[in-house]
Amino acid sequence: MEQQVQKNNPLHGLTLEKIVTHLVESYGWEQLAEHIRINCFISNPSVQSSLKFLRKTPWARAKVESFYLYSLRKKKLK
């Protein structure tokens, strides 16, 4: 059962680093900070500092993962 759930999970197999890197490459730090209002994207942003914060902050990580999924759906519609 667990394997079936993971097979349908678009985040399965993706690292947080890949997600953040993809979002930065797609949107840039400034636009990303407008979409997700968290300080690690606003003040002196870097992938490493963002990962450090997101790994310790479940609510922020959930926002980033949600926005990543949104960006994939948006890309599919184009």
C-alpha cells in the first residue's frame, strides 16, 4: 500500500535541494520571495541557507513543496 501511495506522489524521490534549485532557476529569488513570504528567500538568499531553514521548519517546507507542485501544474497547462 505504501509503495502505491509513493508512486503517485510527485515529490517522491526529489530532494529538497532539487526542489529549491528548480524554483530559483524558474522564478529567481525576488519573485520566489513574492510568492512565498519567508525570510530565507528575502534576506541574503542562498540555496544552502534556505535548505538549513526549511529542514528545521516544517510549515515553511510545506509551503515550498506546495508551490513547487503548483509550478509543475502551471507548466503543464502552458
